[in-house]
Amino acid sequence: MRALRWLLAVLTLGRLARRRAQPESEKERIVPKGTPERGAENLVLLFFMLTMIFAAGFLFVYAYFNASSMPNELLGICIGGAMACLGGAFLVIGKRLVVTEELDEDYPGENPEEQEEVVQIIHESGSRITRKRLLIGAGTAAAGALGAASLAPAVSLGPIWDTGALDRSPWRRGRRVVDETEAPIRAADVLEFTFYTGFPEGAPKEDIASSLVIIRVNPAKLKLPPVRAAWAPHGILAFSKICTHAGCAIGLYRKPTFTPVEPNDALVCPCHYSTFDPYTGGTVIYGPAGRPLPQLPLEIDSDGNLRAAGNFSARVGPGWWNVRSKPTFGTD
């Protein structure tokens, strides 16, 4: 039996060798020969070129802008456009350049001849393509550019990319607090149970550490740390508007509706429901946030306007930014 198996194996290899050695012109075609489609090839090349352009645009935007002013929408357009164009190229190849036919047959068992026919079918299905090397080269370049764009954000994990902009804050002692129209916010205009948004006068409002949540509470209920005893004049509190969980915006001010469960007001991030207690300095009451909201010390000038009395109590932004460094914030 062993000798018979060896004989069958040798005969099978011999038939495969003769089949491979048979000239292409003498082989009986399995897939009907297709007519060349130069227009479809040009369309595929165009899609590959657009893929490279979008991917290069992603890399340019990621390298050009700093961490605090990164246009995420533009990054999304670039990477989305690259993937859409690459998909368009594959769609054209499948619909117009690959010769296809449908045959109903029983599922075959393991057979070397059938395997060889599969290779032949794949080879013959590309008979419409007249510039295979050019298309393969363009496809490889497009895939490489898209791969580089996809891996580029990994640079942020190492020391190459400058993340210093995330550590900087525009707030300094004496800087006036203004609204979105650059009008000063007066202490007398800040009412209880009302949510206000403030910015540093003359600084870019888009900076990660610019926006503030401003509220007024009953000073008698405040339980701030001793070092922050003077940070809330007349019960007016200011916190960073950037949630310490994932960097979303604090957009809700919860007013107590059932005292046994909700004894005090709270600041809430509507994205993942991290909830912070303003009375204790922005400490976490509920949700996935891992650290308190950074608090900004306030003072009231001679004109009754709110001004910063220093910098934030901690670094602004989501908690995972602290993986690389933990800068300290003073009150000067």
C-alpha cells in the first residue's frame, strides 16, 4: 500500500509539472477571455492616486498642527476619503476588470488538479487588464500611504510628537474673564442655579484650557480644600469645561430635585455622565472620570468684573494625557 501511495504521488506531481510546463497558448481556457478595459484601468489608477493624496493630506495635517489646535474634522475627511477611494478602486476592479462567471457544481474534495485550476482561473480572470505592473505598483503605493496615515497617530505615544501645547494654559493672575463676545463677566451678573461659560480675555477660545464653567453657590455650603478657601469670592466658582474622563465638554448643570439622593448641585458631562461636585472643588460623584475637574481661582476687581487669581489647580484634559507627564500648576 505504501508503494502504491508513492506511485500515485509521483504520477500526480508529473501531471502537475507537465501542466505548468504547457505553453499558455496551448492550455484550454477555463474562464472566457475578456476584452481590455483601458477606461476602467484609468479609473482604478485615478482612485489609487486620490487614495495617496488623501493619505498624504492626513500625514501633513497631523505633522503641521500642534496638539491643541488639531483639526479632527479635517483628519477624518482625509482618512475617510482615502479609504473610500481605495474601496472605489477595488469596486471597479471587481466589477469591470475581473472576468467572472457563475457555475453550479458540487463542492469538490481535495484534488491537486482542481487546485491548479483555481490558480489558472485567478490568472485568466485578469485578462482584461493590460497594465498589470502599473496597477500593482499604484495599488501598493496607495496601500502603503494609507497604512502610514493609519499608523501616524502612534507617534503621539512616544517622545517624537510635541505635546507641550497640552500643558500650557492661557490663565494667569489678573486675566479678565469674558464671555463668547469678549464682554467682561461681572460678578453681580452671575446668578445662582445658572450655568455660564467663560474665556480668558484676548486668548484663543479654541485652546483646550481656555473654556470655563462658572456658577454661583451658597458660600456657607462650600467645603473646598483649605488652600482654596479664597478661590470662590461670594460663592462664585470656576472650573475647566473639559471633562477629565475623555475630554468632552461639561454641558449640564444638575439642580437638586430630590434632596436625599441629590443634596447639592452638580456639574455633569452629558457624553458619559461623569458627575462632579462643585462644593468640594470639582470632585467626582459618579461616572468614569478618574480625577476632579481642575478649578480656577477667581477674584473680583474694582469694577466688579471676574478675573483669574492664578492658574488651574491641575492639568486640564482627560486623565490619559497624564501618562506621559504630570506638570504642576501653580497659582501665580
